[in-house]
Amino acid sequence: MAALASLALRIGSAGASALGVSLPVLAILAGLALGAGPAGFIGLRLGQALGYRAGVAAADRTVDLNRMARDLAEARVDLDAERAASASARADAQRNAAAQAKAEKRNDAYARELAARGPLGACGLSNADLRRLRVNDWLVAPDGRRAKPAPRR
């Protein structure tokens, strides 16, 4: 063992003098050179693993952002549809109210006309009364022909 140690010391001293450095500096440089291979391999694998995890985390964030953007777009479409339906419902309600007011005016005018005929005026319907009633209730067209019958329920 001592022979091996003295041989290593002689080789180290010869290498240090050939490079122009001291023996302790040569020992440090040799350790770095010999350790660079395994340390580099371990560093490479560690870097790959950390880089992979960072890439996966970035991809997960991208997926989450895309999902949130899609959800936001769907919510905006739903909101626009709700606003359109609400506007349509308001327009329908206004049309119905106008039609109801018009029908009430027509009915009030007809009631005043019947009241003006006297106590038996409501029982004596004129041809105009019959035409008015037929158009609405008996499905008779204005020209006197029968329209299609109402569907049976």
C-alpha cells in the first residue's frame, strides 16, 4: 500500500511540475475533472426532470386559461341570448297590451251602441252585428264564405 502511495505521489509531482502548478492545485483540478462526468450526468438528469415538471406546470396553466376563456365566451353568449329573449318578451307584452287596449275600445264602443238601442236593443242584432260576430267566432271570412274549421281538441 505504501508503494502505491509513493508511486501516486511521484506521478502527481511529475504532473504538477510539468503543468507548472503545485501538487495540491493539481489534486483539486484532477478531482474536478474526474467528478465532472458524474456530476454533469446527474445535473443533466436533474435539469431534465425539473424542466419537465416546469413544462407540465406551464401546460396546466395554459389549459386552465383556455378553459376559463371558453367559459367566459359561453357566459357572454348566454347573456346575449338572455338579453335578446328579454327584449323579445317586452316587445310581445307591448304588442299584447296594445291589442288588448284596441279590443277593449272596440268592445266599449259596441256596448255603448247596444245601450243606445234601448232596453231590447241587445236582443235585436243587426246584419253588421252578425258580420262582426261571424268573423271572430264562427270563422266566416269577410266575403261570406266559411273558413277552415277550427281544429278539434
